[in-house]
Amino acid sequence: MKTIRNEEFGGERPLFASRGLILENVTIHAGESALKECSDITAIGCRFEGKYPFWHVDRFTIKDCVFTSGARAALWYSSNLDMSDTLVEAPKMFREMQHLSLLRVRIPDAAETMWHVSDVKLRDVEVHGADYLFMHSADIDIDNYRQQGNYSFQYCRNVVIRNAHINSKDAFWNTENVTVYDSELNGEYLGWHSHNLRLVRCRISGTQPLCYCHDLVLEDCTFAPDSDLAFEESTLRAKVNGHITSVKNPTSGVIEADSIGEIILDENIKAPADCVIKLS
């Protein structure tokens, strides 16, 4: 392994096609594709200012680094990433990637981030400005997570989330096989058109949650007062602790709650229209 310490690079492709390289306290200035087509790279205490530094890279570790706003779209078409204790200020990160682990990472401008990624592990990660986060991604494992940003996790498959605080309008749309444990989910139109969405001990807020769902499961969840008109055209098994403001035209299954303010079953309800609604 070759080590480069305390140096600065800029321009086009200064370290192109490097193999077995350790970077310590290195700065990548304005330019493009500094580490394109590389493998077995370790970056420690580095600063990335130029665009597209890690494209088509395999087996790389990034620790205690900073990606400035100029380093947009820094990590694409790559695999086997281990990132920790890093600040990512640039948007449009982590695209078309496989096998990535993030630990204690902060992304304050996470717009259009994590698209078409798979085999993802996040621990103690915080994201803001995260509109359209995790579009069309799969096999995601998240714990201790905070998010602000709308339209997240759309079209995702095989996701497990624990101990999260997610503020997101239109979260989990068109998802398949998603389970969320012990989390707070804030934002209107949660989980529409999902398949096999399971929420366990979650607190849900926002209007019209969980409509048009297929095989929805809720276990010991709670609903905020603004979570009205829930479950329209959904098939489900729901155990809700406390009160639900209103339920509208569920298609089939069972809904159980301590109390329900209004149950709307009108001429627009879809067959089989046999959902059992009962009080605990």
C-alpha cells in the first residue's frame, strides 16, 4: 500500500486508476474525477472540494473526512464502501452503488441522495434537505437515524428501520417489504400504495396516512390527532393504542383501537368492504 500524506491535488483525474492507496490529510481541490476507476483506497482526515471524486471505485474506506458542497455527486457507480465519522455537505451522493456502510455520518444537504443503491447499512446517521432520498433502493438496514426531507424511500424493497425520527411527506410510497420499529413518522400521505408495510410501536402523524396499502400491518402504534382519514382502500391488520381521529373506507382486514372519532363507510368503499373495526 502506498501512503500519501499532507498533500493537495486539483484538476482532472490526478489519482486516476490508483490501486492500494492510503490518503492521510489530503485535500482534493476543484476539478473532476480525482479517484475515478480506483480500488482499495483508504482516505483518513481528507477534504474533498472537487466534483465526482469517487466514481467506479471498488473497496474503499472513508474516515473522518469532509465533502464540501463543491464535491457534488461524489460517490457514484461504486461498491464496497465503509464510511465513518464524516460530514457530507454536497447533494446527489451515493448513486448506483452496492454494499455500503455509513456510521456516524451527517448529510445536511441530502437532496436526491441514495438512488439505486443496495445492501446498505446506516448507523447513527442524520440527514436534512433529503427530498427523494433512497429512490428505487433495496436491502436497507437502518438504526438510530434522523431525517428531514420529503418523498423518501419511494419504490424501495426489503427495508428494516429501527429507532428513527423521520419527517417526510409521501414517505414509503410504492414500497415492498418494509418494517419500521420504535420510530416517529411525521408527514402526510404516509405509505400510500405500499405492499407488506409493517409498523411496530411507531407514532404516526399527518393527514391521510396509510391509504391504498396492500397487506399493511400495525402493531401497538399510536396516531396523532392530525392523522385523520386513515386507511382508505387499504387491506390491513392494525392494533392502535389510543385514539384514531377518523377512518375512511378500508377495504378489508381488522382495525382495533381504544377509540375512533369517526368511521366513514360510504358508497365509494371498494369490495369486499368487509373490514372489521372494533374498540379495544
